[in-house]
Amino acid sequence: MNIENLFTIDSAVDTITDKTRQAVTELKEMDALLSEIQKADRSLSRSDLDRIAQNAFDLAAKYGRNVTDYLHTVLEASRAGYKNAEEIAALSLTLQSACDISEELAGQYLMAADKAFQLNGSVEELSRTLDGACTLSDRHAVSMTELAEGLSAVSSQAAASGLDLRETTSALAALLSVTGQSGAETGNAFGYILMYLQQITGEAGGKEIPAEALERFRNACTGLGVSLQEMKNGAMQLKEPMQVLRELSEAYVSLAETDAGRTGLLDVFGTDSSQAEALDGLLKNFGLYEEMLQDYAGGTGTLAAEAAKAADTWEGSLNRLSAVWNETVNHVADSKEIISVMDSLNSLLTVIDKLSEAAGSLNTIAILGGGLLGAKNLG
């Protein structure tokens, strides 16, 4: 046997050993997560856990993600009190695959949107907003990671200010597109602006908004011919925030860059350039925001389409293969015996590592084959 063939066999042994060890590790984590899920929802039976485990394998294989990504989200959704935790987790896995974001951030996005905008765990409503967000990310080169971080930062303030998810997501996407700020910074800046528009004192983005600052902002808007209030049903009421921004935009862009009307509006924010930059960017590009509103509304089916594309990439294919391999290892034993079998496999792999140098590649393969068959017989 020549040296090239020897290296080839050694590489094959290493690959099989590494993949089996990874499967053992992931299946142990999977078993632990299933136990935590049952603690979070005591109504789940053993057959329910088996179904959840099988769904984890199926969805991981379908979307090219890790099995534990799904189970982590089932656990967090169960702890948050969702009765449809499995559906929420499946939607999260689709989002992770479609937009290549982490399990943690996908879960944050879904739960922030659901809680702030009172969607009551509706998968249909959540799917609709994810379709819209993915469309904006795809058509306008906006990072979905940044968009998710921005929504997590501003969702509560946006909902309290009367915005819906379409308006909030489109405004964030427009700001991310023109300012170059991070997702969290954009969300905080937009929340700060909304508090000025709604004349709310308090803390925003770690900074206090005093009453005198609100008055200066109100006066600056009046100087541009824009009122924050309107007569409605016989009483003066605050206008909707996006209506005020539309009116401000029309007045703002009609002025020169150095006009006192422009600078006076931005100077209200003092030395904090992120808020001034965000307001300036949104007022100059309000047409982009309105274009994004339309794109968002026409995004039906985008999430599923993007997830399918991602699953067909090299990385997605490798992840699918990993999921199928893990499921195969999982079938070595039933749920009551799997921990002992995995420990046996782990011990076997440790022995193989130590013997491979002394025994040589061919003998190592024989040991591996015999050992795995023995482990299967244990099951």
C-alpha cells in the first residue's frame, strides 16, 4: 500500500470518528433539551417528546439546520407560555435558514414582535411579518440580523406609539439602508424619535428626555409649518407619528442643507449624533420608506422561498447530511437506552484515537467496524 492510500484511509477514519463523536455530543444535548421541555410543559407525554424529537430531525434535514436549534426554540417558547411552541419553533427554524441568523436572534425577533404587537402567538400573523421583512432584506440589501436587532430594541415603543409591524419594519429598514448604523443603534434612535413625536418624557436608549427638550422639538416642528396635533372628534389629539414625519419630510427637503429650519430641528438632540442622523436620514428618504411599505405588503411566500434556496447551498446540504447521520445514530437504541449506548460509543471512539497510531489504518477500520456493530447489538 502506498503512502497516498494510507493517508486517504487515515482521513476516512478521522472523518467517521469525528462525525460519530459530533453525533454523540448533539444527541446528548438533544436528550437534555427534551427533558427541559417536559419540565417546562408537564402536560407532554413520552410520545409527545418522541414526536418533538422526530420533528427536530425532519425540520433540520429539510432546512439544513442543527437539530438543537429547533429544540432550543421549543424550550424557550414553552417557558414563555406558548401553547403552540412547536409551531413557533418551526417558524423560527425557517427564519434561521432563510436569512442565516442565529437561533437566539430568530427567537428574539418572533417573541418581540408577538408580545409588543399583541399577535397572541398567531403563526399566520408572524409568518406575514417575516415574509415582509425577508422581502425588504432581499430587495434592499438590508441585513436581517440588523433588522431583527432593531425590532427587538424598538418594538415596545413603536407599538405604544400606534405603529403597526409593517410601518415599524419598513422604517427600520429605511434607516438601516441610509444611515449605516447598527441594528440596536437604529432601533434605539427610532424609539427616541417616536418619544419626541408623541411628546413623552422618560428614558430612551439610555438617555433621559426632559420636558424642555420636547418643547424645543415641538417649536422646531412649528417653525417648519408642521403641528404635532390635529383636531379630531372635537378635541385636539396627537397625530400619528408617520403622518408627522411625512409632513416634516416635505418641509425639510424643500430647505437648503444649512437652513436654520433644518439645523434647529436636529439641534434638539444635542450632541447625540445617532438620533439626529436617524431623523435626517428618514426625512430625506421618506420616499424610500413608502416604497418599502409596498414591498413589505407584497412579500407573501418570501420566507419559504428563501429557506428553500438556503437549504440547497453547500452548507445547507452538509447540515442536512449531518441531521440524517445524527438520526441514524439515534436509532441505534430506543430513548430509554440511548444514553448508555452513546457513552459506549464515546468510549469506543476514545480507544480508537489511542489505537490508531499503533495499530495502523487497516486495523483501525476493522476495530471501528466491529465496535459499531457491537454497539448496535447492544441496542
